Amino acid sequence: MGLNKEEEEILKQIELGLTKEDPELEKTAESLTLSNFSRSRSLISFIAFIIGFFMMIGSYIIQPLIAVIGFVIMALSGYVFVTNTRALLKAENIDEWNFKQIFQLIRNKDTSRQNK
């Protein structure tokens, strides 16, 4: 359900008032998007996956418990990566899972597809 003209005018006045009072808030609100949030969490979870992988491989003979912990880290970070990558693709209005596309999205800070 859309807003009527009176409600839109009230929202515009509130936005202008907030912009005049605190211009830093406007810059912060513009930079905090779902794409940026999902992109950073996907990157962090990928790094955690690599760390868990090396923990698992490097310690399975010496200390199996550390290898199990590494596997758990891998599993959890893999879940977080897939979840955030799905959210990133949805925020960027992309319907396909393509490694090249995902790699470009995570590297690229451009969120121009959100407006389409």
C-alpha cells in the first residue's frame, strides 16, 4: 500500500529536517545498505572458511579435536557465506548463481543494480 501525498510530504519534511540537523547521518545512512552488509559478511565468512580448512587439514593427525573444531568453523562459515551471498544477489536483483558473477559482486562496491 503506497503513501498518499500528505504522508509523502511529511516524510520529505522529516528527511530535510534530519539532513539539515545532521549531515553525517545522511552519509552514514546512504552507505549502510544490504549489499554492503552482505558483501562484508560474505567476505569474512569466506576467510573463516579458509582458516577452518587449514585448521582441519593441519591438525587432523596431531590433535583430532582441533580438526573437528576446524570442520565446525568451515561448516558454519559456509552456511553464513551462502546465506549472505543469497541476500547479496537478491539485493542486486540477480537470479543466477554464477561463480564469476558472485566474485565480481563481492569485489565490486557498486550497487547500481539495486535501483533497477
